[in-house]
Amino acid sequence: MVDYKSLGFVNTKEMLKDALEKNYAVPAYNFNNMEQLQSIILACAESNSPVILQVSRGARKYANPIMLRYMAEGAVRMARDELKATFPMALHLDHGDTFESCQSAIQSGFSSVMIDGSSLPYEQNIEVTKKVVEYAHKLEVTVEGELGVLAGIEEDVVSQKSHYTNPEDVEDFVNRTRVDSLAISIGTSHGAYKFNLKPGESFPELRFDILEKVSKRLPGFPIVLHGSSSVPKEFVDMVNRYGGNLGNAVGVPEQQLRRASKLAVCKINVDTDGRLVVTAKIREILNEHPELYDPRKYLGPARDALKDLLISKNVNVMGSAGQG
């Protein structure tokens, strides 16, 4: 059993409380490799932003749980010892699908876990979420639950269509499970193809009416948005220009996310954007410099591009810059 405090992490309780009181959102950035993790730490150090380092089940399999644990600990040491940064960091399991997956993450040093029972019948969702909460709270680990289903595909999270969160369920769910935060469905979705827009068609607005009803029923309770990448057009175009085939992939407009972060949403998840900018930059460099074979020559610039993107998000989307 690894105590997350010994690795330098905190749980998300005070982070989300501060965000809710000051009307910003804590960025929750997914990473799969060293370069992505470096980008996140450098961006949050430069913008002085708290951060939740997110690891999906797929990332744990890809990078190996033991390797990830030491990478995350190394990120803390990099921030504290080299960058002299003091912003709080949490290590969070994204979309744990079983009690066992959450338990494994907690035992390896995660300070926060998400148990995603949203695809289960309501009572089963409550049952598995409550079980995770009872285990996690004994170890001072925070737990995120989910009500409502997001459409889209991202790693092994797959759904053909969205099911919006029913505001009438949230009080019962939170009271019976004792979760620390709740992910809801208001129109965001996983992956790069969030909306199918026709030429000249504007972006649909997120269901702020659902968000407002949920926040009235759960005053002062932390709400989470998944599937919140903006899929910047410049990087979609870059991928397509250098041999990719993303078509007209579009994401959630940043102004809508900023509006949500000024309401009850105090944690916003971003994964696809991190993948997109890295892929776009690598494609550009290898296309323009086919003689390169040293990974540092294309992974380094990709890391820098991702860092710049995350700083922009902390400043313009999350409102978390300066809150570390």
C-alpha cells in the first residue's frame, strides 16, 4: 500500500472547495507518457494553477501501474525541487469501472478516484459507487461519481448516444453514496467528434438549464464536466494537412466551458486536446524534416506546443491561473 501523501499529492476536497468558492475550475489533464506529464507540470508552474493529473484505465495498462506511480512522484519532485512551485497536485483515476480498479489505484498511490457506474442501472450505480466511497474514505481518498452518459469514444469509454443527467436524481445519489464530486452530462462528449456541424451551422449550447437545476438541488457541491476538449481547429487542420484524416472534428467552444466554470462546475476534464496537439506537431515536424530519426527532435517541440496550449486553458478556460 502506497500512501499518496508520501508521494506529495493531496486529495481533491480542498482543491474543489476553493474552486467553487472562487468561481474557477481545476484543470484535470490526462497523460500517457513522460512528455505529456512534463507539459502539464511546466504549464501549471508557469501559470501557477492547481492541477489534477488524470490517468485512465487504458493509460495504466499502457504505461504500467508501477511506472506511472514513479512518473507521478517524479513530476511532484520536478515541480517542488527544480521549479520551486507550490501549486497543489492530485493524482486521479479517470473512469474506473469496477471497485477493483479503484482499489488498485488507491493502493498504488492515487489520491482520488472516479468510479463510473453511469452505464449501469441506477441502483447498481449507487451500489458500486457507495462501495468505493466506503473503502476510499477510510484512506482519505476522494471519490467522483457519475450520473448521465456521455456519447463518444475515448479509449475504452464508449457510448453511442448521450443520456442527460436527470436533476431529480442527484440529491438521492449523493446522499446515498456520499461521493465527494459528481460528473454530469449536459452535452459534452468524449473524443474529437463531439458535434456534427453542417456548413454555416453554429455550435449547440450546452444544457446550462440542467446544470442550474443540479446546482440548486446540490448547493455548494462540486460538479465535474467530462469530454470537455475544445478540439482547436488549427490543430485539426494541421493533422489533415500533413497526412491525417480528422475531417471536420469539432469540440466544445471555450467560452461555454468558461461559463460553466463560473457556475457550479469546479473540475473540467481535458484529454483529446492533449493528444491532438502532440499528434499535429509531430506530423508537421516529420513531414517537413523527413531526415529526423531522434525522437527528442519531434517529441520536444510537441511537448512545448502542449505546454502552451495548457497555459492558455488555465488562463482563458479554467480561470485557474494564479490560484495555485
